[in-house]
Amino acid sequence: MGGLPLSGVRILDLSRLLPGPYATMVLADLGADVVKLEDPRGGDYARWMPPMAGEQSGAFHALNRNKRSMTLDLRLPEGVGAMLRLVRGCDVVVESFRPGVMERLGVGFEVLSRENPRVILCSISGYGQDGPYRDRAGHDLDYVAVAGVLAVNGPPDGPLPLGVPVADVAGGGWPAVAGILAALLRRNATGEGAHVDVAMSEGALAMLALGQGGADARGSPLRRGTEMLNGGWARYGVYRTRDGRFVALAAYEDKFLRAFCEGVGRPELASPEFDRHGAGPRQELEAVFRSRTRDEWAAFAAEHDVCLMPVLEGDEPRLDPHFVARGSFLEIETPWEGRPMPSIASPARILGVAAPRRPAPALGADTGAVLAEAGFSAAEVDDLRRAGALG
């Protein structure tokens, strides 16, 4: 097979924290040359988020493998000038500032396009580049709240925060990957750059597409704790086992519910009279699940095609034989930390092509090399250093 699909694509990454760095890590795993352009006064905030893994945080290492780092102070005109020269040789620029910040820095899309008409700018923000909320501060919990996702999570008496950053990763990181790849594909055909606008709140809203379609069809809004996917249906829920652990039953289709009920010797539980307006035989199934331990139910699931899996907790997913066989958890050799750093593999893979495994970069480790590749002479680099643009 051929090499990595994004080999030869250079990305200048100004983003910080989670959504942008996650997106560029996926692209780096696919072969892109990702250069983190960081502020000399500490760089990406994620470098310092506790708990620390050594010199840098575990979160930073988990999100920044296969990248390079350079420092450049965009508050200084020398830094802006240097970035514009870098953009001439870049395919993509990724940023996650609030709308308008890039323009105030002097590196907005119009300016970047004058330097490189083929450049693609991907802007990841909470609420998008326009609209009445565009300038508001926010984080993942705010975005899922306004999108209506938070409202359908938790028991009927009140919503609960989701345990994972849905808006940041599913609503920000992955739409950014998709938008960048689409813009690259169009550019190959037309030669035109593009400004990709990713709003994490809209990305979270997209998670409601299936449920909202059903709600619109029945003529009533989505409700917390009563829908099929949020605990309202017995056939699709989490159950406590005899040993106090949990399993997840996802018998969405009738055939899977019938197979489960027949497998446990209770075929009558799948009959229509237990439907109860969609709720189903909740109490009966609770009693069934209390009859075995979680591991016994895992063994049962391996023997029956019933959409049933154990709820793995803590470090258990890392030890699961399926994830072990798939190589889902990585150990990245990181000499500057003095030990391997754990990470999770990108779920987008090209079969037969191995993704690189380079460690996350130390702050500014590649500044000289990146500038040299862009045509800066040693004297010009010294001038930038004396001006304070490199920190």
C-alpha cells in the first residue's frame, strides 16, 4: 500500500487546549506535518494543566504526539511578519481564538489569503464566526447546554454534566478534521483556499439529529429520562448486576430483545403486552440482571448475539482484550520526559499503513528548523530573537 494520506500537507496550528489540538493530532497521525505555533510565554495552556506527567502535563502529551513546536510572539510586528512568511509554505492554519482575535493580531483570513491564496484557515470557536453569541466566553458544558444536549442527559428531575467533553471532541475536533479535509479536496480541484467555520455548540447540536427527527415526527419535544436513548426504555439501558457492577443492554431492534429474553429463559418479556408505551419490562429485567455477576453477563454476551456488554470502569478498558488486540492504547517513547507517555490511538486508520509515533514536542523545540525550512537565514533568525519574537 501507499504511504500516509496526508504526507506533504503542512499545518500551522495556533490552537490550544482540547478541540484544535485533538483535530491536528488526528491529522498528524494521518501524515500531516503539524507545527504548533506557540506563545513564548508558556505556549499551549494544556502544557500546564495538572496533573503533571513530568515537565509537562499528561493532557498535553495525550493530545500532541507527532507534532513539532515553535515559539513566536504574535503581539510583536516581527512575530506577525514571520508568521506571514511561514503561511506562504503552509496548506492549513488552525486557530481556536474567539472570533475577531486573528484579525486584531493582523493574521485574519483576508491577510493570510493575500500571502497564500491556497491557504485553508480552520477557525474553531464556541458559537461560530457570526451570530449573537459569537463573542461569548464558554466551555464544553455551556455548549452542550445551549444546544439542548445537556437537557436530555440525566434523570427526569434534573440534567447532569456529561462525563466526556462532547462539544470539544465530537462537536469541535471531528468537524474540524472533516472541514479541513473537505477544503483540501476542493482546493485540489479549484486551487482555492477556504475559511472553515466550526462552532462547537452546533457540533453538539448535531448529536441530536436522530432524536430530534423522531421528536418532530411525533409532535412533542425530547424529554429527559423518557426517551429510548436516555433511559426511558427498558431494552436500552444500564442494569446493576449481582456483584454491584453494571452492564449495558442495547437491544434497539426487536430481534435482539427477543434473543436476549430467550437466552435468559424469559421469552415472555419480549412480548407486546410488556411494551408499556415504550418503557418495557424494566422491573422484570432488573431482577434478571441481579441474578448474575457482571463477568457472568459478559460471558453470556459472548455466547449470544444480544447487544450486551459490561460497563468497564477505571483502567479496565486499557486491559480489555479487544482494545489490546486493536492497539487502541499507545505508549509513546518521550526521551525529554524520560519515560513513555500513554495515549489513545486515533480511531481513523488506514489499514496496512502504520501511523507515526513521535512524542509531543517540548516548547519551541523546532523553532530553528521550521524557520530554516521557510527560508529564514541565520541572520534573520537572530534578528527575530533579538526583537523578542521567539521568546
